[in-house]
Amino acid sequence: MATIVPHFSTSGAGAIIIVNMKNFIKNLKENIDAFEGVDLKPETNLTSLPEWDSIALLSTMAMISSVYKVALKGTEINSTKNVAELYELVQSKAY
């Protein structure tokens, strides 16, 4: 597993803003074993991937919590339609 590199900055109001989708996808691929070798794109539906299982879900939750300081429930992640929606969800909850 790769070293987690935070990709966020702080706005003047103190809110954490994820720098960009490219870095978000990079963190998913580098820190979640199930996504190694998977061509993740903003339109990729994580829950439809054969690699998606409970370990991938927990790893995704842990990475988001560690890197972006956002706690998401498994149901929230599973309800997103694709990587772009997950990215937007994390951004909306980042403080």
C-alpha cells in the first residue's frame, strides 16, 4: 500500500477543499488494494466493479477519513452512482 498523501487545501473560511478529481482518483488507486490495475474514471461505478467488496468499502471509508478528514457511512458510499458523485459527497462534507 502506498503512502497516503493529503490532497487538500484550506480556504479562508477554514473549510478543507479537495484539490481536484485527479488527486482523488490517485488516492483511491494508490491506497485501496482492490483498485490496483483498475482504470478508475469519474464515471466509474465503484459498486459495480467485480473488485468491490466489504474490504474495498472499508478501505475507501478509511482512506477518505484519513486523507480528507471526512467520516462517511458505508451506505453513503454505496449510494453514490460513480467516482464523481463520491468526490462531490466528500467535498460537501469536508470542513
